[in-house]
Amino acid sequence: MALVRLLVLSVLHVSLIGCQHAQSSHQVSSPHHPEGEQSPLGVDNLSFPWSRLRLPRYIIPLHYRLLLHPNLTGLSFNGSVQIQIDVQNNTNWVVLHSKSLQIFSATILDQNLTHLSDQVLPVLHNPSHEQIGIFSPRVLSSGQKYSLYIEFGAELSEGFYGFYKSTYRTSTGGIRTLASTHFEPTSARMAFPCFDEPTFKANFSVRIRRSPEYISLSNMPVVKTVEVSAGLLEDQFAPSVKMSTYLVAFVICDFKSVTATTSSGVQVSIYAAPEKWRQTHYALEVAVKMLDFYEEYFNIRYPLPKQDLIAIPDFQSGAMENWGLTTYRETSLLFDPLTSSVSDKLWVTMVIGHELAHQWFGNMVTMDWWNDIWLNEGFARYMEYISVEATYPDLKVEEYLLYTCFAAIGHDSLNSSRPISSPADNPTQIKEMFDTVSYDKGACVLHMLRHFLTDEVFQSGIVRYLRKFSYRNARNQDLWDSLVNTCSEEDFISGKHCYSSDQATKNAYLFAGEHLDLTAMMNTWTLQKGIPLITVTRKGSRLILRQDRFLRTVLPSDPLWPTLQKGFLWHIPLTYKTDASSTIHRHLMTTHTDSIHIGEEVTWVKVNADMTGYYVVHYEDGGWDGMAKLLRENHTALSYKDRTHLIHNAFQLVTAGHLPINKALDLIGYLRLETHTVPLLQGLGYLESFYQMIEKRNEHDVTRNLGMYILRFFRAVIDQQTWSDSGSVSERRLRSEVLSLACHLNDPPCVEQARHNFKEWLQSNGTLNLPTDVAETVYSVGAQDDHGWASLLHTYNVSLSEAQKNKILYALTCSRDTNKLQRLLELGLEGKVIRLQDLSGLIQMVARNPRGHHLAWNFVKKNWDLLVQKFQLGSSCIRNILITTTHQFSSLEDLAEVQLFFESIKEHASRLRATQLVLDNLQKNVRWIQRNLETLRSWLTEQMK
């Protein structure tokens, strides 16, 4: 995403005014001018009337009538907007958002569409706040409605925000151009002047002018197309439902589509570049199923007549939930059975599930302000799992929810984390809210709440929430009130806010025979940062519990520990299971210390059953030895989720200094007996991450021994794998991961088979399709020689499958030739062969390679200003670039170098939360090495005897 200056040539200015004044009679219907106005107004004696980032509340937009005419040859657009406004205080000023638009003229009309002034109204600009102020010499009266009419123009943006250009290459080498929008969170103001805040919901009537060789799409269906002049058509779209500006969307392209209808009559269409049309059919099947599922689950009909899903060739994020016109990166929507793996299939299914969940969570009910964006994103992330599990059970999506929560814990156990609900004022801060905390922690807290309240109570509560706040905005409290049913039926029907503390006893959810204040409980999860650590000690028939804040950067022995613990307390819905019964027991822990009676006959206790709770568990006083013994002797006594959770917690506690690494390594010794993919991959994943960090430190003996240990320990699993696409989803995923690691560790049988497959693929001249689950591994081995690398780069350049291109790009970054890695980075920055949208992922891939480790970081330092210009400060791309390039730095020298760089970009670094995350993670790695490297070295030496 680029901070692009949208400049309009003076010739465009002249033509636009001529063009738009001719159009205005169609839009404003012959307004007549008042008599007796003074000489033209000047701006010299006016100062900008508003000093805050948030717009004034006393002017409310009701309806936008928007006309746009993009020029895909000149890469510019002009337009006009008529905004009906409701004035609630007397004022001479209208303040609204505009960013990088050239404003040609502004007029205010009364309810009879009569101009309030016959002069051009002064327009003042406040670029730092992305606002314009329009002065009316005649007072706008409280209680009256007016129409604001503005003519404007700009260039199509070069980045990924606002109204921007995208291109794709045809199979014959031609370049085709399209124009698309991405407005969330604060970029509608780059496409038209508007009240660009989520609470200013309004209806939108859109008209788009285009050449006949293109089509145009927007949130609503086209109701009429008229010929404006020779070679110029105008599509007129139906008025939208009431919605926020960030959900408005339009695309002008030459794409093809496939269409089907849901059981309730919603027309669903998937659009893609013509030569990728055959890759749209799976998405169509998914989208129809998902809409049917959500209508039933939410018990609320999808309110629009159609839902379009479109694959945009240049797209920074994964997808965007614009109401009725969801936009996607091509890898998030297109599925090619010949080149897309089972993981690609799951990804497409989950992303569609996410965006269609937003049609209710986010679009129908929108957070009041960006500080609560988790109400949109946490819900949509969680609904991915609920919807895919219901519609595609064979994809085993429930296995992935654990990893979502593990990602959240990794982030949340650094001191630089933030509360789910956090202040966000300026556009950079708002962009930073779209992070692991909002998405992953939000989803995991909702998962915990659903299991605590039961599925039925949770579902009925969110249906109540959606119904009550439809076409409105909501806050955290509104959700808690809906879940505990604090509204009487009369209050619900009248739409009043009905919660008060004196109703708590009467209305609160009943838990374990006691009334529960759900607000007090959930505030501990959403208004404070971090994650609790539950320390469990067995004392006879009782479990003694203690809660602390779980931190991986500070040890209990550190002087900072008491300060960082102070004031943290959670209301924790604990669950546990024992060998004495099959029941899952529940306990609400609201104090720092607590105890539970479990009985003398209990041999073992597993806390956080199936990891439905968002907390880490530490078994003190030999408790981990007991868990290791249970796994060795009878691992199936625990569910695969419990086994995975134990592995995760043990290694997290190693990092935090609560458990020696040899204890965690002994715990995963049972994996020789494990047959389930998820715990197997969890244990393997930790060993792989240690290997990747240590191989970058020139610790040759530890690197060699750890690699040999992994290959020896997982020998049976490796040898069981076939180089095919057969088996269940779980088996295919295991195959992909295990063979990739084995070849990375230079396992001779793996490398030999991969070379054989690559040679056959090369000789077939592209006619042979490799098994999709192992294609990336085959390409990665093939990329190690010059001919293989060059052949892959050529295939990357001509392939019409984004799934295949992703696999090839990863393989290209596995080269041991630093010149080739440098060339890839330069191609990514250039943005032609490798699209700019893929640059942040490319940098991450190069950084994973031991030969590219510092290469990627030096590239980021050298090109920092250019990267910020292309992607925008605060964007997910900038955050990912910083975090992934430094993720496996682990020396004091690395730490000092990163600190020095952040000091050199202090103006940027001080505005980014990500810089502190990077430093926290680096300090964690340094400490990990200091505490664990020698123990690991000794443990491996012992194992290799």
C-alpha cells in the first residue's frame, strides 16, 4: 500500500468541470440560486474550523449519490457526490474526510435543491487529519436536511488502498488493467469525499461510467445501464442498505464469472480474470453452502439480492468483506485441482467462511469505533471454524483452531502485547489494530466463552445481538448484555439499551448455582492485555491453584517481575478432567489463589480440557513428570487436543524459564507411539524451530546432532509417507510437512526421490502435474542447481495458477546462492515478475533461509523508506516484514543492530507497536539461547550415544 499523491492535471480539471456540470442536472435537478449574494467568498480570512481527528457529531450523512468515471488508459478518475445530511446544530461549516482528492467545486443545497449561495463555496484542507471543511455563508439550521454536492478527481492509487489500479498478464503476454477499491479502515476518503467513520452509516446509490469492453460491479446489482455518449455506458446500481463507508466497493474490469443461487434465492457469482475462470468453481460451491449455513445459524436472512466474490490480481491482505462484493487475493479464492494442495483448499474455504461471516458480523452490526475491531474480526475468525466444520467436515478444520490460539499466546505472552479493546485514533494506529490480538485472541476468547455458556446459550445470544443492533453500531457491553439476556422482551423490541448493575442478580447467567456478572468476567479478557498462567499443585485430595500473568520475556527472579505482575487478575472459566471419571469438571477462578477438591482416588488431573480455555497451565512439584509418564504409558487416555496442549504448554514454559528444556524434550519422547497428526506436528514443529534458529548461529555440532536426532526419531513416520495426494486431509497435511522437513535436513531417500520427481517434471515440459501436497518440496530440491532454479523462475513467470506460483516462489528462496536470493528481493521490489503484493511474504521466505538470514534484514534496512511508501506505515505488510525478518535473531549483536536501526528511523519506529514486539521477541530468543543451548547440546549428545 503506497502513500501516493493523487495529482490531477489541470487539463483534467477543466474537462471534469465541463463534464460534471453537464451531469449535475441529472443528479440535482435544476437548482435555482438565491438573489442578492455578495462578491465571491475568499479563504484568506477563514481558518480550519475543526481540530480533532474524529469528525463532529452534529452533521449526519443519510444518503450518498455517487457518480464515478474512471479512465483506465489515463489511470485517473473524476466524479461527483451528492450527500444528503441531517444538521443537528446550527453551523456554517461542514467538515468531512478527503485524502489526496482534488476538489473542484462544492455546493450546499436545501431540501428543495436550491443553492444556499450562488458563489463557489470555500473549501479548506487539513491534510494531517485528512479532512476538508466547506464554508456556507448562510447558517445551516438545526433540525434541517441539506444536500452537499462536490465535484472531485484524482489519479488511481498506485498502492492497495482507496481506488487503485491492478493489472494482469494474459497467456499471450498482453497486460490488462482494472480498477478496484479497498477502503477498510480509512481509505474511502481516497475515492470520494465522505464521513469516513464506522458510526456514520448511510445508504449509497452508485453510478459508474465505463467503456463497453469492461463491466462494473458494486455492492448492489445494476438496475439500469444507459448510453451516455458514443462508447460510454453508465451502470446505475440499486440503492444499498444502510452501511459504513469502509464497506462501499466498486470494480471495473473485463472478468468472467460463474453464478449459482442459494436456497433462499441469493444470486452468488465468482469473478476472475478470463483465463482463470476454470479455477472459480470450487469457490462458488463453498460460497453457496456458506450463505445457506449462516442464514440458518444466525436465523437472519442475508439482506442483499446478490453476493459477488472477485479475485483481484493485486491485493495486499487476504480478502475484504465489502457488503455484496467481497474482494480476494487470487490465492484466497481460486482453486486449481491440478496445482492446489489440500492446504490451499482449506485456506480458500476458511477465507470465504470468514468474509461471508462478516456480512452479519461487521456489515450488519458494526463496531462503534476501531478500538473494538475485534467484534468484527474475532467473530469472523471464529466463525471460520464453526462454518467450515459444519459445511466441510472432511477438512478437519477443528484441528487448526489450536494453532490459532497458539499464535495468540505467542503474541500475548510478550510484554508489548495490548488489550483486545485498545485506543486507536489516527489511521496508523487503526491499521495496527488488525493484528493477532484482534483476530486470533478474539477468536480464542469467544471459543472459551462459547464452551463456558454452552453452544445453545452462545448461539441464541449472538442472534439476539445481531437482531438488536442490525444496521447499527455496537460495543463490547452490548455483546455481553445480549449473551446474558439482560433485556426484557419489551426492551428488546423497542431497541433500548437496557442493562444496569441493579439488574445483575435478576438477569445474570446462572453458573454452578451462582449468579455470574459476565461483564466483569469478560472485561478481564478484553480490557487488559496478556494471558494467565495457572500453576497447579496437588495436595492430597485438593488441587491448589495460583494465577499469574504469563510472560516469556521476564523471569520470576528478575527485578521487573513484581511490576509487570501488578494489577493483573482474570476471571478464568477453568475446566479439568481426571482418570476417575469421564466428566469434564468446571470451576470459575476469580482470585489469585484457589483450591478444588478432587478426591484422594484421582491419579492424574489435566487442566484446560481440550484447550477450550485461553490460559497456560504449569504442573508444579513433579507434575510434568506425571504427565510425561501418562503419555508414555497410556497417551490415548487424553484427547489429541489435550496431548497437543501439553506439548505446547511445556515448551512455552521452557521459554518462560519455568521448566528445563530436557523435561519438555522427554515429554515428547512418547511421539514414537503417536498416530494423530496434530500432536505429532506440534512436537516436530518445536524441534524444527530450534533447528532453524540454531543453524543460523554457526553452532555446527548442535545443528548436526539435532538434525540427525529428528531424522532418527521420526524415521518411521518419514518412511511411511508416499509421494502422492492419497489419504485423508490430516494424512496429506502430515505428508507435506514431514517430507518438507526431511528434505531440508538432507535426508538421502527424501532428496533422491524429490530429485527424481523434479527431473521427470522438467522433462515433461510442464505437461506433468506433480502431486500437489509434495510439489513445494520437489521444487525446493530442484531449485538447488542453476538449471533447475532458472526453469522454476520461467515457470513462475508464465503460470496461471497462483497456488503453483506460491510453491515455486518458496522453492526459489531455498537456494543456497545468495546472489539468487538478492535477485529475488530486487524482483519483488520492482514488482513486475514478482508482484508487489508478494514482497512481504518473499522477504519472510528469504529470511527463513540460513543464507538469506541477514540478507533479508539488510534489504529491509536499505529500502525502509521505499517499503513504507509502498505499503503504508501500520499496515500488516510492514508489521510482518519487521517481525519475520528478525524472528530468529538470537544474539546480543543482532539485538544491538536492530535497536540501532530503530533509533535511525525513530519517527516511524515510535509510531509502530511492531517495533517493540520485535525487540521483545529478540530479547526472548537471546535469553532462550543463554538458558537452553548448553542443556540442549548435552541432551543431544546423550541421545546420539
